Amino acid sequence: MRVSASKNLCITHVISINPVFCANATHTPEPEESIYATMQDMSFRAAKYGRQIDFGFRVHVIVRSTQEEARAWAQSIMSKFDPAGLNLKERTQDHKSLGVLRQDEIRAKSTSDYLEPLLWGGIGRARSGCGAALVGTPEQILWKINRYMDMGIRAFILSGYPLIEECELFGNHVLPYLSTVKLSMVQGRTPVSEPVTPLTTAVLR
């Protein structure tokens, strides 16, 4: 859910709505301490309604054989970015959303756009939505993902630039060392038979 009122109103509104109606909540990139505090608060609020929330995390990934290579590629992505020229971020409808503004605020206080070790927020200067990437070696990325899982995050939405190449790098060097599941099956939400919808066998009108 994205809203663009005052910051305090946004935070109160989002956190109070999600525990009542949502089974899943996906977090945009922020430092671990901030993410965990939000997770704890939402879980506490959800418990009042007898609900439990599964948490997800949305982030880009840049994985290379050395940390120097990974950081160099991160910088190359932004090497031609000209905020005074074509700034696509400001043309998006969500560039003033709560999540994007929070990322902008954290990045403004960061060192070299690193929101914390391995979490680089430079990409957020050029795009809205998910504005940070995990940057490092396969071992570092795996360690970081495991830390998120230890915090209680159960699902990840990962991407990179260029998309296919980064997917292949992640798939070859990180994914084999992760135990994966289908979250809808774990939650008991996968239907036994194919549902009849306009996207399956329903008659289109």
C-alpha cells in the first residue's frame, strides 16, 4: 500500500491497515534495524486481531567474485546518471510515496550511498520503488540473505541490472546454497485444483 500524505500519518495508516487485512507485507530496502522495528510493530498489532504476517523483502542484487568488482559495477550503473537531465524517477507516480521518501532520507545520511554494509542505495537516485541493491561476493550476499531470514523474512523479490545477466550470476553463485520453498504452499494457500478464472478456463464475456 502506498500513500503520500504526511510522514507520521502515512506510517500510522499503513501499519494499522496491514495487520487487519494483509497476510503478507513486503519491505523496501532499509537498514536492518529499521526493518526489524517495523516487523516487530506490525507483528504486535496483527496479534491483536489474531493474525500472523509473513514478511518479504524487495531488493536488487549485484554479485561478483570480489567485492571490488561488485562495487565497481554498482558505480558503473550510475556513471551516466544526470539528475539535471532526464530524471525518470521524478516522472513516476510513486516517487513521493512513503517507502521511496524513507529510502531517500536514509541515503542522504549514508556514506557513499551505502545505507549499511553491503546495502547500496545509489540506484535510488535514478529510480523509485526499490532503490537499493545488495552488493558483494556470493558469500557476502548469502550471509546477508541469511541474516534477513533470521530476522523473520520469508520471501524475497530480487532483480538486477541487466536483469538476465544478474539473474544468471545469482542463480549460479548464490541460489544453489539457499533452501527454497513455494510460500503459498507453506501458507496453505495453493488451491488443490485449478481455479476457474478469466485467466484459466472461465468463459470470457
